[in-house]
Amino acid sequence: MRIADRYIGWQVLYGTIFGVSLLTVVLVLGQLFRKIRPLLVEQAAPLELMGQFILLIIPFTLMFTLPWGFLASTLLSFGRLSSNNELLGLRMAGMSLIRVSLPVIFIAVSLSGLCWWLTGTAAPRAKDASRNLIYEAVRKDPRKLIQPRVVISRFPNQRVYAEAEDDNGILRGLHIYKFTGEGRDASLEAYMFAEEVNLYVNEEAKQLRLKLSNPFIEISMEKDAVSPVPIRATEMEPVLIDFSATGKKRNKPSDITNIDAPDRIAESRERQVESRMELAGKLPPRPAGLPAGATFAPSPVEDNESPPVILTPSRIRELKESIAKEDRFQKELNIELHKRRSLSMACLSFAMIGIPLGISARRRETSNGLLISLFIAAIYFGLLIFAQQIEDAPFPVLISILWLPNALCLLLGIWLFRRATFR
């Protein structure tokens, strides 16, 4: 029995490694040219940075390729066991279908634990590191971002064009057009021209800045204005890219690890409680613009009398918006945790449905197994993506949709197992 367990387990494991490797390479190449091209590929990034970026996006691809590759391997392995009558020999030796499936179930549980670590720890940390990677690439040589005689459109709502570049890396004749948006309906908001421009990185503020000499600026105040307002200056240092703003994105639920999630939810609830207490007059009123929970010492009051609790309309509005914001954050973070749990269960669910489907597949037709795995994976991940798109739905509805693929796979798998066992 141990020989049979090792044989079946290695068959599924080898197939999983091959399938995951193939799918990961395909998805990594797609992600590479889609995400890194605007800042790195077009600027001839060094191979070291390219390799680091590939390593950082692998956890994101493994979240999907690992269950998919395992499903395809299970279907093909059990289809081959069935077509070669090896499964029949094991059944005649006294091993039930459930006993034959135990090594595959063990692998599925192990891969589910790996998926839980990938979705909740490796992927958020890789996302954070990828932001710093782009910053490091720009910090090493910021002048590569702007090539002379090329219209640059990678900066948000801006078009940049440089006429020439001297031997010292100083850009000559820089034109910057700033628009109100990215669509066709966007109008020109400002135009800037400088005779000499030097790019540098302010490492303390994590900002890419332009050092402009003798700049000329035209600002369009309103659409109905007769002409733009011209402005001349001796020197300016506007911000082209603010990398420090990426730190604010770490508050997104997808950027929070599983270990930090309980603490972040507890902190959010504390801020919510303090906002409600201040709104109810149980805490001294704070100035407008001060976040809930921030340290604030009110002015001393003579005769130990408590100051009257008076909240300004702007402060009341801020507190209500803060409470609603914390509600949204807690809901989104809980949904993210349920999505990670559901995605982590994919390997176990695919094992339950893949084993009986692989047995019932037609003999010696491996294409059937691949098509079935593609169909099941498309439905499974499609439901997860659909749940993420309906953000306005009630929380119980979203959770039900997130867990629906696993429930369907488990129920259908149990029914197919019973059917295959007594066949």
C-alpha cells in the first residue's frame, strides 16, 4: 500500500510541478510586459532589476496556477490510471477509491496551506517590494525616463517632450502639457516650457523632481477664459513622480498580510469608537481635519470646569465620513480574508472533483482532461472575479458568492465519488 501511495502521489506531484511551471511562465511573461514596460522595459532596465521583478510577481501568478496545475495533473493522472487498468488492479487488491485517493488528498491539503501563505503573506509583501523596486530603478538613473525627441505619455495626465540632451545629461527645450484627465474629452490645464532641465531624485521625500531653468508657464483658469495666464520664473523644481504616495496604498486590504489583519481591524474599530464618542459629546471636540484617535490636548480651563462640547458642522461631517470610511475598510478587509480562504481551498476542492472526473474520462484522451480542467478553472475563478466586481452587494451575499465555487466542487465531488465507488 505504501508503494501504491508513493506511486500515485509522485504521479500527481510531477504533473502538478510541470503544469504549474508552464502556466506560471506564460502568465509571468504577460504580467512582465504589461506592468513593467512603461517605466523599465522601454528604458533598457538592467537584467538584475528585471530578474527581481520576475521573482516578485511569481507569488501572484502561483495563487492561480497552483490550483489549476494541480487540477489538470489530477485529471490526467487518474485518467491514465483508469485507462491502463492500474486503478482496476488496486481495486481488486482490496483498496477502496477513497483509500487510493488519500495521497492526492494529502497533497491537496499541503498545497492549500501553501496557497494560504501565498495569498496572505507572500503576495502582499511582494507588492510592497515591487513599488520600491520601481523607485530604485528610477533613483539609479532618472534621466532615462525622458528621452529626447520622443513624446512621453507615461506620466499621469501629462505629455512630456524634450528637444535635445547634451553630454552632461541636461535636457534642452522641455515641453510639458498637463491635461485635466486621460480621455479624449480632457482639456489642456497648463503648459510649461524650460530651456534647461535636470532630473534628480529627492531621496528624503521619495520624489522625482525637475530642476527647471527660466521656465515659462501658461495656466488655463477656466474654460470660458479668453486667454491663459502666463507666468515666468527664474527657477522651479516641480514634482514629476511622487513615490511617497505609494505608501498610502498599503492601507488597501489586498496589501495587508494575514498576520496584520486582526490588528488592523482592531485599530479601525478603535478609531470608529472614538469618532462616535466625540460625535456624541463624550470626548472633547477636536479641530477640523484632525483624525479620530489623534493625540490632542485641549486648552486648560479655569475652575476645573469642563468646556462646552460644541462641534462645528465641518467636524461633524468629518466624523461621519470617518465612521463610514472605517466601515468600508473593515468590510473590504473581511471580504479579502474570505477571498483568500476560499482561494486557498481551491486545491482541496479540485481534488474532490478531479479524481472522479479523471476516472470517468474516456481512455487515452488526455485532451479531455485538459479541456475539463480549463472549464472548471474558468468557472471557479470567474465566480471569484464576479464577487469582487459587485462591491455594493450586501456582505452576506458577497461571502456566499466567494464560497460558492468551493461548495459546488465539494458537493459535486461527493456525488461523483459515490457514483464512481459503486460503479
